[in-house]
Amino acid sequence: MHKIFKSILFAGLFLAALPSVGQEQSGVVRRRGADRNAPKQQDGTMVTERMQNFFSGENIAVSDADRQWMRVIYRAIDLDKDKNAPLYFPEEPIDGQENLFRIIMRLVAANTVPAYEYLDGREIFTDQYRVKTRDVLDRFYIPFTEAKGSTEKNPKFTIEESDVPSNEVLSYYVVERWEFDTRNNRLRSVVEAICPVLHRSGDFGGDALKYPMFWVRFADIRPYLAAQTIFVDDDNNLPTCTYDDFFTLNMYDGDIYKTRNLKNRSMAQLYPDPDMLKKAQDSIQDNLDNFEKKLWVPSREEVIAMREARELAADSTGNIAATEKTSNTRAVKRSTKRSSKKVKEHKPKQSSGSSSAVRSVRRRK
């Protein structure tokens, strides 16, 4: 009897242990606390560490040994331009959509991403130059309250939607890194950092002054920008891309206001004349666009096409010159003919006879 009871008890324990063994063998083991530590947006979008590493580019690292050429470009993105309007609208959150500054401000206020001091051309993204969120909010007079769970080492703040000055952020500064690497054999443009710029008028009115707020690294905010869809075309109101696509695909329109140089001078300082400044900006942009084309030897078809284009241009230039020469010759002939008509020979008039003139006498029959 005891043997039967022991066998039944052993069988029950064995069957009770089967589900846990099956779970371990099938790999359906749920890690406790993993979802609890993963950062979330207000809309519930998960941003895991793996996702952050993917968007930060750590999985495809390019060392300085692989780079053959690099140039750092500073651009000013004016939100009044139609091409840059997706960064400004909507002014207020609508159906889960919000503009770029609200996303950046929420992440900085929650201490999710670090913000760095604006040093007027010397961007250093280290802990030494990291700014405190409280100081930024006080400097630009943005009302805030301390969020739940805020500590002295990890301060967090809450800003009401109506207190976010998104309507005053009318431009951005962007740092681009143009580099050519031998690993991929291509030229690519990488957005390195973004700085929101406030436009505020003084107490006595007048033109609005620009106040750069802080720098945020694009790699830090990229996972959150990839989760926000936007629409960029008035003819198609479907959100077909994200803020991440907008920057990585260079869909914005920005003017070059500086390039990294030894003297740390802006374009306006190097070229005070507006015409010379515009020519210098166009020249830099042309060099960036044509840099990759100059690296490769053209194919036979490309050489023939370029030769035919030169010959066609020469023929058109020759025809234009011949036409101009013919028209000039005709114009000279017409002017000569007109001048010859105007000039007449003036024959001297014979003086009429006086009273002593001799009359001719004819023979009379």
C-alpha cells in the first residue's frame, strides 16, 4: 500500500514539473523587470537599449582609419520655408502628433537625453559641458514643476503643454558631418547635433533676437524621432515618413552659416559682403555635391556623352556667334545706307545775272 502511494505521489510531482520544463526547452521564458526598466514615451512607445544602439550607429562603427576625408558643416534651418514646415507644425499636439521642439523639450525635461551648452561654434559633448535642465528653464522663463520620482541626482520636470514655447522656436542650428569612408566607398552626410533657436522680441519691440538654447546629439534623440510619423506633402496627408527620415534623407533646406576652420570664424565674418557670402555658400554646396563624382574614372559611355555635349555646346556657341556677326554686319550696312541718304551734295548756285548781263541774240528770218 505504501509503495502504491509513493508511486502515485512521484507521478503527480513529475506531471507538475512538466510545464516548467517545456517552457525552458521552448525558450518562452519571460524576463521579469525588463519591461519595467525600458524607457517609454508618453504614447507608450518602447525604446529599448538595443533600439538605441541600432539608431546610434554602434553596430556599424566607422573608425578614423576608414575615413579618407571629412568636413563639418553648420546649417541654419529656417522654419518659414515651406520645405521645413514639418518641423514646426502642428503647433499643438493633435492625435498623438507633435512638432520637433515638443519632443526634444519633453526628453530633456524628463532627463531622458542630455543637453549640452551652446558655445558658439565649439561643440563639446562631454559631461563637463552638460547643462542643467533647471538652469535652461529658468534662463528662458519656461514654467515647470518637479515631476514624480525626481531626485537631486536625477532631476525630472514637468512642463504643461501650454507653457512649451514651441511657437517661438522658428529655426534650428544643425551640425552635419560629411565624410567619405573606404569601407563603403561612398560619401555620406550625418547629422551630428541639433540646437533649437528661440526668436523673441525685446521689451521695446523691434526685430526678434535669436537665442540658441542648447545642443542635443542626434544619436540620442533618434530612437524617439523614428517613432513619430509626419506628413511632408500637402497633396498627401498620410504620415508617410518620420522625423528620423526627414534628417537622414536630407529633406530639409538649410543655409550654410559656418564651416569648421582653424580660426573658428563664421561665414559672415569671412565674407562681409552679401554677394560674396552667397557665392561662397554656393561654392561649398557645389563642392559637396560634386565631391563623389570627382573620385571615379568615368566609363566609356560617360566619356562619349560628355564629348557630344561639348561638341553640341560648341556648335550652338558658334551658331550664336555667326548669327550675332551677321546681325552686326546688317546693322552696319543699314546705318551706312541711312547716313548716305542723309548726306547730299550741295552744288553751288549760279548767281542771277545783273543789269549788265548780255542777252543771246537769235537769227531771225
